[in-house]
Amino acid sequence: MHASLAVVPKVSPLSAEALDKIGKRLDEIAAEEEKLRDTVKEQIEHFGFTPARAEKSKRVVGDLYQFTLSSGSTTEIKDAEVEKIRAICPDDFFSKLFRVVTKFKLADGAGLALADKLPAKVPPKIRQMFSRAVETRETAARLRIELLAKK
């Protein structure tokens, strides 16, 4: 089919009432999903088994689905506190507690700096190296729904 002859479906705006009905139904579905998830979690906690090579997971299995509950933890390192420890510890002991990692963040205007004429001391292959060092990915669109007021 020729591109100019393609049929484009016409979309019309929904009324406030129709949008509110959709929002209410999505709230109901979310509440039902939460109840179902709580039921499955309770089943896993009481009757689940630990899968092979999984220390922090438990699982229950149906005929068509398996449900695995995994727990984890995150560790936050407070740089200012670590610096205080570093100041009073010998290097050999500090290295048993922490390792120093340098993090980089993209500077404001980095793209413009590369688009301009490069300074004489900057190697010409910097643009290629930069494109390998920095990767930008599109993120999926997210739909956020909030209840504005209860009737």
C-alpha cells in the first residue's frame, strides 16, 4: 500500500467521566493484583522450597506457572564517613575494608564541546573514544495514574 493512502485510525478525546472510569478500574485491578501477590507470597513463605543455587529465594510451582520470591539487600557507602575512616587507618588495613572506585558523570555541555573545534592538545580520535565511553539508551514510556479526589 502506498504510504499516502494508508488509513489512519481517528482517535477522539475521552470525556472526563470516561477517563475517571478507566482510572477507577485500573485502581481496582491494582488492588486485586496486590491481594493476589500477597496470597502467593504467603504461600511461598509457608510452603516454598529453595531452588538449587539460590540462597535468597523460595519457590512454589503450579502446573503452568512458577512463583519465586527473592530477597536482596543494597549497600550504601557514605563517602564522607569512609574518608574519616581512611584518615585514621593505615593503608593496608583500609584496603581490607574498602577499595577506591572513581565514578564519572557526563559533564554539562559535553556534546557541544565535541561539536566545536577541538583544542590542539586534544587527540582527533577523542570523538570516537567518547562515543564508545558514553552510551545513551531510550527508556520506555511510563504511565503514571494518580487518584486526584474521591467522590
